[in-house]
Amino acid sequence: MSARIAVVDDDPLLREVVVDYLAGHGLQVQACEGGAALRTLWTSTVPDCVILDLVMPGEDGLSVLRWLRASSDVPVIMLTSNDASADRVVGLELGADDYVAKPADLRELLARVRSVLRRRPPVDHSAVPALRPVPMTMAEPTGKGSEAWFGRWRLDRSRRRLVDPSGELLPVTGAEFGLLCAFADHPNVILSRDKLLELSGTDPGEVFDRAIDLRITRLRRKIEPVPGDPTVIRTVRGHGGGYEYLPSDGPNYGR
């Protein structure tokens, strides 16, 4: 029987291209648009290898990877952007086996799939492991405060997104939304990495410190007027370090 591959990516075109290419080389391939679809697949079919995009809306790839590694050693190949060295480091630390940079070279991807399959014993498809559910890192609203502004963006808790005064919407991932709620509920408070993980709904024992740093770096790219000179979420060094949210009374377009 040929190996079973799960392709987890929110981009339908990329999923279609990868599925067609790998299937054309004798592999059984199942496309999943995100972590929820992978969990559904897992109830009936255990893949021999998972190809996992790290940057997805809703639940990001790091959370999916953490869920997989809770109870499974199935090989995981990350899909990352060319300049995302931090993503690759965190992913490898969390237990990924390899990575391929986007846009993916399909021949390289196939070679890496075959490589990780050779290094691992075949999966027993007759025994479906019971992977425990891991909640998406979406903190529920606590009702504290009236409005929270992050740069020019207002936090819209009811719809789990950011919106600016003109009505432009800025979608955020589940992990980013959890962090935004944690900061909004604790303005002008230095929050350690462990505390941020706890407040955003993530078990601190399951994530490396660098994962929270990576997520805040991504968030700053979206919200800071000048991402390289953060004035909304500042880094606090010394005494264990951490991050502090500096609130404003309205949209902040930079200084």
C-alpha cells in the first residue's frame, strides 16, 4: 500500500497543486484546509506524513504541530515562507522533521517526503491513536475596558478581528486574537511569556518561549505604525523579560 499523506494548508490552489503532484507519484494524498479538517481526518485515517503550513488563519500551524506531538510521532514537514527562519527554528524545536520554503519546489517536496518516510517505521493504520483535543488559542472576552486600540486598529472581540476607523478589516489568527485579548485586559502591565501563554489560553508547558516571541513579531508587523520601532507592544528586558501593552485613547498612526 502506498504511503498516506495529509496536506494541511489554507490556500486551495496550493493544496490542489501539491495533491495532484504527489498523487501522480503514487502517494495517497488527502487535502485539509486547516487543523479542524486534519482532526476529522484523524478519526478515520492516520497519515504516514503530514505536510503542514505554519501560517494559517484561525488556528496556526504551530498549534496544530503541538497537537500532533502531544501523542504522535508522525513525520511532519513544514511549509514556511522564504524569510521565515524564526518559524523554522520554532517548528523544529516543537518536533517537526523537516521544512520546505514557499513557493514550494514540488520535486524537492516529494524528495523530502520520501526521505522522512524512509527514516520512520510505517504507521499501523489499523490502530487510530486518540489524540487529545487542544483548544484553539482564542481567549474569551472578559468585559474589561471599553475599547482597545492597537496602532490604528480597534479590537473587535465579538468578531475576533481588528478594524480601523475607515472600516478596513484586519483578520488575525486565533493565537494572535488570544494575545490581543490578554494585552487589552492588562494594559500597562509587564506580562511574562508564561503569563501571556496562560492568558491567551495556551498551556505554558507545551510551547517554547520562542513561539510566543514569534507570534508577537508577526503581530507587530500587522499593528505597529513602525514595526521595527514598536510603540504599542514594547519588549521589557531584565528581570525575566516580557511584554507590555501601551494603550491609547484612539487610533495611533505613529509619531
